[in-house]
Amino acid sequence: MKAIPAIDLLEGKAVRLFQGKRDKAEVVGVPLDLAKRFADEGADLLHVVDLSGAFAEKPFHLKLAAQLAKILPIQIGGGVRTREDIEAFRDTGCRWVIVGTIATSNLKDLALLGLEDLVVAVDIKGGKVAIKAWQEASALEPVPFVQQLLALGVKRILCTTVERDGTLQGPDLATLGDIAPLGIPTIASGGISKLEDLLQLSQIHGIESAVVGKALYSGAFTYAQARKVLL
């Protein structure tokens, strides 16, 4: 398993949210400077969320995403609602495009969008799959939804428990333990606060990587330390 540093973009700045709430945004730095820092510490992939796009339901930081992708390969999502939105992110030169709401509302057509470079976000809020920038909980149950994605041929999922995101309360090991072994390589996200959390996640079958955000910005540990502990 490897750790992936996160940069969330809001109005051109790198920020961290608390449980996905916009009014809890905290500026943590300059996006390009942070990407260079993580590259220097050994990162080979960057997790980028276009929060401005997510809240506006349309990709927003396309130029900035392309600049980040020249520093490190990126996986990016936020505001993806249509095929055109996916193509807009693909044009930034990213490695992966993260899709959420579009997958829950158009599951039958998802395969037509090309699965090779898509990561499906399985965001969980109140025990259900969350949609629309985590603002709404759908009627979908996480495990059956992931089973449908597996049958469809989805290559990778990003699993986040919204209530844990940005809280430093530790990852949702129980939920990840239910989802990751189902058969789709899983990226864990939300709540990581210490190096021990990464080690615990590495013991769950099916988790291939973990997104780390607030812990890096709060000084809990550095990316270099995270990378070393997982070697």
C-alpha cells in the first residue's frame, strides 16, 4: 500500500475542509508549491479535488490541474456530471478521473465513458452513498453498490466516510473492511491522523493506497515519513 498526498482546490487556493463543509475551509498553502514539496518527498501521485467545481457542479480548476499534472501525475475529481466534464479533466493530462454522482445516477452508461482511467468515488454519509459534493445521501447501500461496480468492470474505487473526512479521528476501518475485499482495488480516504492508521489500513485486503490530507498539513507526520513506514 502507498500513501497519496491530497490537495483540495477552492478559488485557486489549497484548502482543507471538515466533513466536506465549505464554511469550514482552511487555507493550507499554494497548490503548485505543495505539489513540488510532495514530489521532493518522494510522492509519485497526487490526489486533487476541485472543490470549486464540486460545489458548482462543473469542473473549474482545469488550468491549475494541468499545471499540477506537470509536476506529479494526478488523480482528480470534483463537479463531474457529464461526459464532457470527464473529457475536460482528461485533457489536463491527469492519470485518473474521479467520478461520483454521475456513477450513481447513470450506472448503466458508466462503461460507455471508458473505465480504464476512471475511479468511482464511493462516498458514504449516514451509512448511504453520498452524492452532489457530499451534500446529499442517496438511497444506495455501499456494499451492493460496489458489487454492481465490480460486475460492470470498474477498475478502482475511492472510499470515503464523509463523517471522518478532515477530522483526524482515524479511518473508518469497519466500513473499509466490508468494501475493500469485494474485489475492486480500493483507495481509502478520510480520518487518517497518524502513521499507525496507515499501517492498519495496509492490513485490510484490497486497499492499494490511502489519501492523506489534513494529517500532512497539521504536522502529524510528513509525506516522507508516511512513505518510509509503508516500505
